[in-house]
Amino acid sequence: MKTDTNTPTSSAANAHDGQTAADTKKKYEVTLFWTQHNIGEVIIEADSLAEAEEMADEIESDEIDDWNPTDGEIWVDSVEPIEGGQDNE
């Protein structure tokens, strides 16, 4: 009589020397930078162009209610082993 058996197919079952795949993985802390570019528009009331430019230079980003994301960049600053991990690869 033929019986159905479930055999594990995960990489953990295929690990060498009695270790599971989870035992061989190390943890790393990654530091990322994210710069996002946005566009916002406001109306300034001023007596002259020079005064409007001066007022515009004093606007803080938190004063703009409706920012529109336009572009951005993300990059890796560092990758470091943590929790006693070793960098032997």
C-alpha cells in the first residue's frame, strides 16, 4: 500500500552539518539616507520684488501646507554586522 508523506522542501532541510539555514544567517544593520525633493507654491504679498524675494528666503518648510513630491534619492551609507555576527564572507 502506498502512503503519502510530506517531506520538507525548505532550504532549512538542506543545510549542511546539522545546521538549519536560519542558523547560518547573520544580521546586519543598514544605515540609509533618503532625500526627497518636493515642490510647493505660496502667494506672498509684498511692495516690491526685492521684498518678496527676502520674504521667500525666510519661509520654513513646515509653513507649506501642500507639498508635491517630485523626485528623490535613497542610498546606502553603511552595512555592519550586529549581534556578534562575523563578516567572513
